[in-house]
Amino acid sequence: MDASQDEPESRLESPAQSEDQADAAHRLYRKRRVYVLQFLHRYLSPQHLQQYQHHIELLKKSCFYLDVEPKHVMVTLLNGVVRHTDIFQLINPYQFLRMKNLGKTQTEVQLSLLTALLEQLERGREELSSYVKTYDMVTFLSRWDLIVQRMVKLSKSMEKLIFLQMPGKLYVKHRLVFPLEVELGSMVLPNISLSLYTKTPPIFDRKESVAFNDWAELKWFTKSEEPCDELYELHVELVTAEGAMETGYGRVQTVPSKSCVVKHLQPNRVYEFRIKRAVTHTLVCQRWHDSIILETKPDPGKDAGGSTHALQE
């Protein structure tokens, strides 16, 4: 008799329990959906990805250099004289060249990895956004473990991308210092630290760079502060009507400032100017240079007009 009285009561409770379970599932769905949306907004927003892309593009155009520490050492000669010596006077040039080649390889690998990681993040954003927009509640909750695993992988890729945006140190496997014990006596050779650093590329100022009938005034800038003794390399080429460089004409000059006047040009001709940083003994990699095309004006009296065109690679 007791059992028969309990059975209707349990049947009445079943719809209420189902409704509670449905409410709990909806709350969990909304909570997890908001979590994914916050992850996308905080780490993988279009603005964040665009910033990463701009930084990577700037790195691809930048110049990479090898930094050596310490830059000077105190050397005690056999006669007891202490000499303040530049570290490059002690470094083996052949081994240093090997480290520069290693630095170039490391730079190229780093830039390739950054491009691949950014593509992973872009695909990951599209994938997570698709889960949020297209999955119904049941599908979303049933695949939650997969979604979490995807977010964890994307977080690791993002951390790696941020880390790789900064040039790193090089491992000094080979001895960089000459064995000068005979000359230097009992001197303890220094521990040399090598690392890569970047300089932003010079870019032509397209408003201030102009051509006249037989000369041109060029100006450029960089996005980073430069020492006063920074050198740049300016290339000048004459372009034919077909768009090719005219054989036999061209000049290269080193410029110690961010402006230059180029003389002895031909009137009514098109010239391409290219600017890049001058090569130094610590330069490891310079893959890009800016260029501008200017047309000189005709001789006075022939044509009062003139035009200027600017193109960036």
C-alpha cells in the first residue's frame, strides 16, 4: 500500500526535475558561451591580430644586427701595462662570421614561425567564432572538451608569438676569442654574450622628396631614434620608357643624414631611388628596402610642366 501511494508522487516530480535540468543546462551553456566570447575579445580580437600582423611586417622589413657584450675589456700585457681594448680586437673573425650566419638563419626561421603562428591564431579565431555562432546548446556542450583544448593550444601559440617578436640570444658554441695567452700573459678571457637586435628601416618621405629638372631632393625617416653617426646607402637608377633599368647607369652613395640632394640628373627622365642602411660588420640580415620613383622636369622653355610619381615596394 505504501508503494502504491509513493508512485503517483514520484511521477508528479519528474517534469519538475526535467525542467530544473534544462534550466541548469541553459545556464551552463550561457556561461561557457560567454567564456569563449571573452577569450576571443581579450586575446584574439581583430584589433589584436592586426597589431600582431603590423609588428611582424615591420620585423620583416627591419635590419637585424649582432650585439656583442662586453664591448671592451681591460688587457694586462706581459710588461704589466693595462690596456683598454675593443673586444673585436680579440675576436676571431672567422668564428664571428659563423655566428653572423647562425644569426641570419635564426632570424629567417623566427620570421617564418611568426607568420605561421599568426595564421594559426587567425584560423583559431574563425573556428571558435563558428562554434559560438552555429552550434546549438546540445552540440556546444557535448563538444566543450574539444573547445577547451582548442583554446589552450591557441593560448600557447599566442604566448610563443609574443616571445618570438623579440630577437633572442645566440648560443656561443665555438670559441670567439683568439688564444693570445703568449701576448696577454695570464689574462682570463672574457665570457662573450651574443644577441640579436633590430633597427627599423628607413622610409622615404613622399611629400618632401621631389625632383626638379636636373636634380632631386630626397628625405627619409625611421620609426626609431637613431644615433647621429648612423649611415644610409642611397641607390640611384635611370628607368627607361619600358620600365626597365637603363644599362650602364646607376650610382650608390653613402649618406650620413636623413636627407640628400642628388645632382647631375637628366631632364624629363624617370629615376628610381632606393634607400637602406649602410652595411656594418655587425649587420646580420637586411631583406627589404624602400624605393621611390621620381620624374625630373623638362628643360626650362621646352615644357613648363613636370610630374612626380612615388611608388613603395
